[in-house]
Amino acid sequence: MRNLVWCPLGVVAVALRLPDIRQVIPFKHPLDCVQTLGNFNMMGQYRIHTPETIAYMEEYLDRFHRMKDIFFEF
């Protein structure tokens, strides 16, 4: 079940494969966004959270919210 989180990352990676030079950066942003959401989800499954893990989760969530607008373009 934990590996199921990474399926969307594979789907996005395949959908955005082989970009030309102009598309490398715009295609990298959706991949980073999905990966960040996956990292947040994986850390959320920890049984015990410390201040460090909560800080990581907050960082992942903030990063996701900063990058999620890239999906409106596509």
C-alpha cells in the first residue's frame, strides 16, 4: 500500500517523457510537485512524529502548495 503513493509519479513521468529543450523546466515542476506530495504522504504514515518530522511535513506541504498551480497550465 505504501508503494501505491508513487504510482502517480510514474504516470506523470511517462506522460511528460522526452521533452524538448523548451519544455524541460516546465515538465520538471509537475514531477517535483507529485514527488513532494508523495513524500508528505509517506511521512504522514509514521506511527510517531517528532518536531523534526512535523517540520519536514510542513515543508513538503508548503512546497506542494507553491508548485500546484503548474497543473492549471496543462
